Amino acid sequence: MTQSTWGNDMAPKKTVPLRDKQITRRRLISAVGSLLAKKGFKGLGVNAVAREAGVDKVLIYRYFDGLPGLIAAFAQQEDFWPSTLEMAGGDLAQFSELPLDEKLALFAASFIQALKKRPLTRAIMAWEMIEPNELTEELERVREESIMAFFQMFFAKDRTGIDLQALVMLVGAALSYLAIRADNIDVYGGLDLATDQGWDRIASAVNMVIHHVIPPA
Amino acid sequence: MTQSTWGNDMAPKKTVPLRDKQITRRRLISAVGSLLAKKGFKGLGVNAVAREAGVDKVLIYRYFDGLPGLIAAFAQQEDFWPSTLEMAGGDLAQFSELPLDEKLALFAASFIQALKKRPLTRAIMAWEMIEPNELTEELERVREESIMAFFQMFFAKDRTGIDLQALVMLVGAALSYLAIRADNIDVYGGLDLATDQGWDRIASAVNMVIHHVIPPA
DNA sequence: GACATATGTCACCAGTCGGTAATATAACGC
DNA sequence: GCGTTATATTACCGACTGGTGACATATGTC
């Protein structure tokens, strides 16, 4: 990016580069974000990112050692994946005292909300499905760790005798799939993915399943 | 593709083009399939398809009016989506007489098998998630119709009072997601996606849910 | 045989991609 | 002022993309 040193009076053809490494870095990082949100991971190349940032692409190599490095930097500073706290509904202590079925229901509702407000996360999840590379593998690893830690913390020592882990992951998989699809289609198998009412119906169905599988104490 | 007119005795440098439109068309169509299975929809371009078919890319334009036309021709002749019969386990009459919970369980098992043996379908499903275009929309429409027809035929007039449609679609979404992920990763949330045992566990969890939600009569 | 048509190959185009070297300019120390 | 370093731009490279026109060869008809 360049900026004019003078006003418009002198009709200055020359512009003055900013020459601020930190600002340039931030420009590039946020360009990844906006580009990812706008186009998805399609067209996420050095040229496009540099264009979006208004900066020369060579700086991607100088500051980040290439596009993977830049994307890694982007991923680090983004909360692209919901935290344990968020998946627990915002209050860990309170969450831990809930009966099992309510824990699961709260988790499902929180997970829906978390996905709904993260278009970038949905884009990255879609990305992971079709282009495995060293970056998506890293994001993958972080996510697997996070979700396993969450599961261990709250569901590990159940004595219901049912496969709680498989149940949680099935719900997570279904919600992930529907959230991603919602970016492309309005209806899936008759389910309305475009409106809040449609998602309320989905959440209700999940709750119904949970409360049938785990009868309240 | 070319083939030698003589044996190897004359050391023939020249090869003779086949000059059979139907064969060439088939070569191109099947090249789309194998390329889709090998690389997914990434690198599914005119150049790559022509290379895979061993044919010049200009024929794609001449015979199919471009890549979309070729892909449409490919999609028409493929059973890329399981039929109602297949989703019912192979015997419609028998299926229709099962109690509801067993219907659902059989559907889930059949759906898993159907996805497992269709790498192209998985690739296309992944494609639909990120690149909506006129082709994927068509496939989408076919699929939505098919799945709704199946649902209507067997589950419409339930009187359990629960949201059966949402339940079926949740299961379908979860299984679709896991099947697609299985092409990229071996483990999802602790679930083993790479082995038959892992999928048995998933199927068991689905059955568990079904039988809890819909108690056998 | 001659000719027209169907089929296939080749060569090229402009555009984009990831990547790099050479250069210009700003900022800072002296 | 001078020189050095940090920052950014320009210009280019080879490879690939989708797409097209000119050409070559085989097939079928008369």
C-alpha cells in the first residue's frame, strides 16, 4: 500500500510506501482472512492475497517465508475454532455440574452457535475436506486436540455403558456438515438451513436424540 | 490415443489415430471419472482430462461443447447416487414390512455401504460443498429429489410424534461428513475412520441412537 | 481416381500461477 | 552531509491454464 505525501494540489504521481513492517504484516494477514471469507479457499494464492492487501507478493516470502507461513500466522491469531469454554456454553464451573443430558444439549447448542458465527471456520473446514496439505493438517491437529480435550474433561468418566464418544462425534459431524452446507444450499433433505427457525428444528432434533439416549436422572 | 498399425518389426514411428468418435467420447467421459477418483475435483480441467484420456483437448470442445458439457455427460451415465432400492437394503417389499426402528437401522447401514463403495460420489459431495455451479446444482437437485422420495415412501406417515425427518437427515448428514472425511484423515474425534472396525463402531452408535429414539414395538 | 467430411494433431494465444533477482527508496546511525 | 540497513517495487522467469485456428490424415461417396 502507498499513500500520498502531499495533498491533491500538486497532482503527485509518486506515492510513498508505508515502510512499516508490522503494518504490512497485518495487512497481509487480514487479507488472508477477508479473501478466505469472500472467496473461500479458492483463489487463495500469493498473487490474490498480495492484491487484496495492496502489497507486493514478494513480501509474503520475505515476512512469512511463503504462503503456508502466512496462513499459519493467520491461523494462530484467529480463534477459528471454538474454545473449550465456548463449547461449554461460557461457564465451565456451571457446565460441569449439569447432568449429562443437559451437558450434551448445551454443547450441541453452543456448537451450533459457534459455527454459525464463524464463516472462516466453515470455509476452512470445507478446505480440509478436499485439499489436505501441511497447513490443513496443522489446523486439523489443533482441532482434534481441542475436541478430544473437551470430551475428556466432561464426558470421559461416564458410566452409562453407552458409546458416548461416538454419540458426541456423530452429533458434531452432523452439525458440521449442515453448517458447511448452509453456505451453499438452503435446503437439505427437507431441512431448512437458511433460517433460524430451520436451525431451531435441527437443534430440537438433536435434543430429542440426546434426551432419548440419556434419560434424565 | 493412437495405436500401431503394424507389429514391431518395421520399427514404425508413425501411429494411427483411432478416429472413432464414440470411442473417443467414452475415453473422455471415463477420464473424467478416473481423474475425479484420483485427484478429486482439483485439477479437473480440460488439459488434465485430455491428458488422462490420451486425447487432444480440442475434442472436448468439439464433442461436448466444453468441460461442463463433458462433466454433464459423465454425470448422466454414472450411478453416482444410491437408488431408493439400494438405500432400502436391496428388497423394497421386505423393507416396507420392517418395523420403523429396523427400517432406519437398515437404511443407515445401507447408506454407509453405498458411500463406502462410491469414491466418486464422495468426491462430488465434497465438490458441492465449495464450488456451487450449474453442474453441482443439477446433481444437488437429483439428490434432494431422490432422498426426499425415499423418505416420503417409507417414513412419511409415522405416528410416533417425533421429527423423523430431522432424525433421518441428521444421520445422513453425519454419515456423509464422516465418509468424506475418511478420504483425508484416519481419525475424527477419536473415531477410527480408516478401518472396518471403526465403521462398525459408528454403525453401532447410529443403531443405538435409533433404537433409543424409536423403541421396538 | 477425386472430392468432401469426419476425426485428430499441432502450434499458438493471452492470462495466471508461484517464485526470484535487481533495483529503488525510506529510515537510521554517524 | 555519508553510508548502511530495512522496506517495498519492478520486472522478469518457467510452468500451467482455458481456449482457438490452421493443418493433417483417415473415411466414405461419387
